Amino acid sequence: MSNYKILVVDDEEDLCEILKFNLENEGYEIDTANSAEEALKMDISSYDLLLLDVMMGEISGFKMANILKKDRKTAHIPIIFITAKDTENDTITGFNLGADDYISKPFSLREVTARVKAVLRRTKQEETSEAPEQLTYKTLVLDIVKKKVSIDGEEAPLTKKEFEILLLLLQNKGRVFSREDILHRIWSDEVYVLDRTIDVNITRLRKKIGAYGKCIVTRLGYGYCFEAE
């Protein structure tokens, strides 16, 4: 039915086997691991999706996701968190780490199957759709090819890092990125960069894009997002 390969990581062996059995019946190729430590020894880059429990041993699901999102070989792999933790803060933490969905225990197997299908379908569409050459918001135009930003037809003199931060936020309007997430995405090759560097660049960026600066919103305790008016 499909060639999708999924890795289920959960310290409950019985749950892993149940998910494996039911998802294999849907045509997926399923592997399981009973800890993040075990999973990280596997070739995770070969998987199309991870079903990842949050509450595990020394390396939690959140910590494992953070490790994967820092690695360019695995950063693109969609993650669905499966967990008994369902508070708002936990959900926000999961999505800030780049999770594509979040399922709280107890759950129905039909729900898991439906969410897996939805995430894989969305991911496939994103991979096959042609990347736009420009991003626009009202009169703010970000030219991805020419690496230029203009407002009302006039170019805004952004640095490379300011351009990349604006591109990240504009591509993901409404999504909150933590300082750590921005550091790893924009300064991935730098050996040592302070969190304060993000704040300085954001402040400069806000000034350079004029009235649109207020669209870059600070979520105290979480990070930054581009919020449409």
C-alpha cells in the first residue's frame, strides 16, 4: 500500500508491538525501539516518520527530538509525539521542537492511523511542491533567489543573518521559534554563539523593516514568531 518507513520509540514494549501490528496492516514498514538511546543507534535518516514517546529514561522524547532537529541528516523527518503528558506547556514544547503532531494517551488506534496518514500526506506535498521564489506579506517582499527584502518597492539593507531570520519566521507565520531553535537553524556552523545574539539581530531586523517590525512578536519564555495583523 505504501513504502513509508516509520520508527516507533516507546519504553512500553506492548504498546510498540500493538502500534507495529496495526500500522503494518496499513501497509507501512515499522521498526521499534524501547528507548531513545536504542533509537539513536539506528539509521534514523532512513525513516519517513517518527512516533516518539516523551516520558522515557535518561533521554526523553523531547531531548531526542532536539538532537535530531540539530542534525541536518534528520532535521527534516516529521515527528509525532505520543505521551501521557497533555498540558498546554508540554504541547507548546513539543511544537517548538518541530513536532508535526501530538497525541495524548490513551488514544484510539484509528486516531493514530489517521494522524500518521495526515502528517505523511502533508510532508509529501511539501516535498513535491515547488519552492516559491518570493514570500510576501502586504507590501513586504522577500526575494529568496536574489536574497533581497523590499518594503513598498524600496530595498531594506538586511545582513545575511537578518535575512535568514526573517525568511524563517515569514515561512512559518504564527509558529514560535525558541532562541535555541533559531541559533541551530541560522548559526548551525558557528562554534559558540550567545542567546543574546538573537535578541540583537531581532532588534535590528525590526527597525529595518519599519512598520512590519511589530509583526515579529516576542512570546515571553518561548521565543519569537511572525504574527500577521
